[in-house]
Amino acid sequence: MSVFRCCVGALATAALLSGCATVRQSDLDAWVGVPVQALDTHPLFLTMPLYRTQTANGVEIRNYFNSKDVEQCFASAGHGDRRQVSHSAFVTCSETRLACSNLFYIENGKVTRYAPTGNCYTNSSVRPQAGY
């Protein structure tokens, strides 16, 4: 019974976390047809490094890159009196970079598509500011 409860709890937690970290289509659609000036002045995207490319047919692609390094460490104390164990010998760490490329496709001074790629989520903070 406890194994069942553990598995159900893990599945519920995974579902809850994946439900919170989603890309909402309505947030993407909010950018279609918006002038590029809205990107130039957006308070969230101003904080991210910007990489620009141009396709052969003249489409500008802007990548507002958002990333964070995450480090996780796990330790096992072994047997016996914990005061006598050198904990550094039993620590295992790993580092991962979570990254999202916020790709905006721009033609004739207007956004034609917003396509976040990678470990991304959207909410109202990514929408164009009032007035656009």
C-alpha cells in the first residue's frame, strides 16, 4: 500500500508541476500583428540577451534567451556516528542549464509568430504591454 501511495503521490506531483509550466497558445497569439517596438520596450524581454538573425527571404528572427543554471547535490552519510564521517567524500552533484529561446519572427515591422522553444512557460508577463 505504501508503494502505491508513493507512486500516486509522485504522479500527482509531476502532473501538477507540468500543469504549471505550460506554454499557453493565447500568450503566443497575443503577439501576432504587434509592432516590433513592443518587443524593443517590453520590460521582461529587455532583461534577456538578444540574438538576431535574418533569413534569406528577409524575415528577422529574434531570440530572447532566458536560462538558469541549476545545481543539485545529494549526500549519503554512510554508517556509524555521523560526526566521524567526512561528508565531502559522499556528496554527488550535478549541474543542469534550463533554457528557453523566446523566438519572435518579424516581417515588415510586425511580429508574425512567437515560438518559445526549450524549457519554456508563458503567462501574462510575456504578453505585449498595454498600448500595442
